[in-house]
Amino acid sequence: MCGIVGYVGPKDAVPLLIEGLKRLEYRGYDSAGVAVRRADGALDVRKCVGRLSNLEEALEAAPLAGGLGIGHTRWATHGEPSEINSHPHIDCSGGVAVVHNGIIENYLELRAELEAKGHVFRSQTDTEALPHLIEEILKGGETSHAGAIRAALRRARGAYALGIVFRDEPGVLYAARCGSPLIVGVGEGEQYIASDVPAILNRVKKVIYLNDGEVAELRASGATLSKLDGTPVVPEVKTVTLRAEAAERAGFETFMLKEIHEQPRVLRTLLDAHVGKDGVVNLGPASALIDEAATGLRRVLILSCGTAYYAGMYGRLLIERWTGIPCETDLGSEFRYRGPRLPENTLVVAVSQSGETADTLASVRLARKMGCKVLGICNVPGSTLLRESDAALLTQAGPEIGVASTKAFTAQLMAFALLAIRMGRVRGALDARRERELTEELARIPDGIHRVLDKQDDVRAVSQKYYECFNALYLGRRFNYPVALEGALKNKEISYQHAEGYAAGEMKHGPIALINEFLPVVCLCTPTADEVHEKVVSNLKEVEARKGRIIAVVAESDRTIRGMAQDVIPVPETIEEFSPMINVVALQLFAYFNAKLRGADIDKPRNLAKSVTVE
Ligand code: M6R
């Protein structure tokens, strides 16, 4: 979703703003802009629709120079993508410029009030209410810019991360946060703001994570923080441990392909962190909450959105199987509105790559109000989710830049496997021998994924035959049902090929009507030794009888399915419970090559945002 970068210091702001915005491109955007306070005292703005390269061209044609500036990539919510609607937005007199992520929910009311006082709005955005409101407050007698910002934000309802600069205050960059992430990058004699760490990872090693309701006043020399009522806040400066290369493509043609290939390493890192040489699972700082909760738990509720929701579906199956505790899943966007009833001793497990997904966060807040403890499974240290959870299980996948989630998903699956084993042991539902068997099997998964990656050209050859199709159906059962959903999501997100995931047993209740000689049906057929395998074979027979084009993900040793399928993608076998971690990689590659052959912009799929910070 929208990206923010800001700079104050001795250097020229524009190249730093553009560099930072480029590093945020993965978040998804449709227009971009910058505002810089020039040396001659003017506050100047450049904006463009489309890619950042358009903005760069505009800046080449009409350069801007100055050591104080803010930049923004916009993902349209209020008002179409257009130059007028892109940020920064300014007030009537051009005295203040604002970039904003989030939504000001009472903007219509504010706008009407300000228009009645003579303010002229140029855009259709919710954001524009803020510079006009700040201007109005200053006109009303407020003498400090920080005071005007705080007063304006006390009136604004909704979510925001803001970067603000004033024409009449050289050398001061303002920032504020409520509900949308924003960090301050603390440099030597210079300060940055950014909506995400990768934007400034190559520039600073120290950051301040702003909390909701805080306003930052940044000068080259340092940061001052206050709450909306003016109370000073002592900033907590943290050191970033990520290396800048983590946010580079490392020779891969896209971030997504790089991240697909990182999966064996990511899973090994998680295993090394949480499984001892004796095969015992230890969840580090999260253990206390998990162990305490596991003994008296009546229910586990997993909350998440999108790909993370499918990881949650997988987690539910494992938790119920290995702990015997009833477990349910819900989408963040549904849970918060369904009037949920939660029995006492419900543990909420919230799953999110970014830790900033608005619907997931709102559901977590509701569950906490209802008295639940929350375990956050998340990839981003310092994220809002982790700060609002009682305990954290970090997926440690490193920055995921590709909009389509890959390594974060497999890391979430691994985190659930470790969590379910640990809870099963604490409950006495698994014994030490079974724990060891399971962790030994888990240790084989990274190699299994390697073997799938080694055969990526074979997957490309399969895509070559199907990438022009309009639709595809993905089928899986039990542990591989969430994988079918995830495979279909991956394909539609990046290749724009319509794809639908279904529980294989449900096919005859509707989607079977679609099957003909043109429809590719991707089916997850491993492992072969479990009780649902035969059922999957029967479902495939139904597809075969209607001349559907079967693409089967099969065990390397499989001989049965090959006879029925037009194409097979062989993968190494593991136990059913862990097969999703291997199978999904085959589907990620399939989606990837479909998208590539269709000429799609894989790292920046249209209309999508990496982290969905609005409802
Ligand atoms: O950051 P989160 O894991 O909370 O994000 C949830 C979804 O928005 C995300 O998984 C989305 O579905 C991705 N585009 C999937 O590739």
C-alpha cells in the first residue's frame, strides 16, 4: 500500500526520496510525488501518475533541490489515480505539504467545515483535509507547527502515517502515526522517515518505531517525540540487524523468484532456531505463553487474511490433530463484524507477514478486549501486530519484497508445525518419541524443496502449455486443500489468469460443471500413503471422464496418476502433515512461469499492495 519517505539533513533530499520510494515499490502504487523545501524558501511539489520513472523524468525536466523533503507512492482509495489526487497535498497558501498512508474517515465532515470557511480543495482525497485543517488551526492563532499538527490530529478519525513539511520552517520534518506503520531512521546528522525499514536500510542502522498517537519533530541533529496532548515521549532507538542485501534481488530476475529460492534456507533458519539437537521443540520467548496456555486451553482461534489465512487453515488441522484442542480460523475482515462468541481460555493466534494488515489488527484488538491472549506469528520484528501481541513467534524469512507472498507462507507453515508439536507435547498428546520423529521429518523438508527448485525448468515446460488458458481449477484435500487455495491465489495475483481453489471432494457439488477439454485442473496428489489419496484419485477420475486437462503434483515414485494426467510435476514425498511445504513450491513456480509467459509485471502486480493497511 502507499509508501512514505522523508528526509532532513545536509544532503540533497530528492535523490534520497526517489531511492527510498524505489525500495518501497513492492508495496504497490499507481502514482507518486515529492515535496521539497527549496533553498529560496518555496515549497515545491512534483507528482506523476504511473511508475516512479515518470516522476524521475518530471524531476529531470524541472529539478528540485533542498535538504528537506517528503515523498510518496499512492495506492488509490479515495479518488482515481491522477496527478491531482496523488500526494503530497498542500493547503490553500502552499505553506504546508502532507503525505499520508491510511484513511481519514471523517474527511467529508472536515472538508465541508473547511470549505465553508473558504478553503479550496483540489483533489477527491481524504488526505487533503489535513493540510487545510493545519492551515486553519494556524490561522486561528496556534503559533507552533507541532501544536497545529497535534490539534489537527485530535480532530481526525481513522488511520494515518504522515510526513509533513512547512515552507516557513526549514530544517524540520514532522511525522505522525496512528494505525499505519511509520519509522524514523536515525542517521549521523540527518534523519529519515519511512513506512518500512527496507526503504532506508542502506542509509541508517538505527530506527525509532513510532507508536500510535505520537508526533515526531525531526531535525538533522535529532528527534523529539510527543503525544497528541503534547506530553513528551522518550524515543526508544533500536538497531536494525537486517543487512541491506536482504532487500536486493541478488542476481534473480525478480524478487519473487529470489524469494521462492530462499525457502530452503528460511526453513532451515527456523528449524535451527527452534529445534534442539535432541529433536525437542523450543519456541524461545513465546514458550511461556504457549506452555501456560496449552495446558488449560479450551479453544484456539486463528485470525489472518489472504495467504496468511491459508497458513492458518493448515495450522488448524495440525493443532487439532496433535493437541486435540478445538481450533477454528477466521478472516480478519469477517471476524470483526460477526459478533464473535469466544469461550474463556481461547488462545488467539494472529498470522501476518507484515504485521500491519488492518483487518487482522482490528480483529486482534477485538479479541484482546474479549479477554483473549494473543500469539503473533509474524515476519516483521517491531511490527504493530507483534507489539500488540502477548507473545511472538517470528518467522524469520527476511524482508519479503515480492507482492505475492512465498517464503513468508512456507515459514508460516513451518511455524505452525513447530507450534502444534510443542503444544501437543505440553498437553501430553504427543510423546517424546513422536516429537523426535516429527522434527526429524521436518529437517528433511528444506532438501525436499531444493529438489523441486532444481526441476524448475520442468515446471516452466508445463506452464508453457497452459499459460494462455483463461481459467484454472486447483484441487486438494485435507492438508493440501489450503495449498490448492494458495496455489490458485498465487496464480491469479501475478498472472491474472482466473483460478479457483476447491476442496477436491466439493468439485462435484458445483465446479464440475466447468470441466471440459479446455480447463486445466491442477491437483495435489501427494502423499500417496494417506487415507485421502484414494479419494483424490476418484476425484481425478471424474475430471478425466469429462476430458479435463489434469496437471498433477505427484510423488516422484507415483505410477498411478501419471496415466490419467496430461502433465505431472513430481515432488519428493514426506508425511501428509508436512507435504504442503513442498507442494506449494511447485505451485508457486507454476504461477510464476505462467505470469512470466503472459508478460506480467511479477513483482508489482496490478491493483495489489504488499501490506493492506486499510480496511
Ligand atoms: O501481511 P499479511 O500476511 O497480513 O498480508 C495478508 C494478505 O494481504 C497477503 O497474504 C496477500 O494475500 C498476499 N498478496 C498474498 O500473496
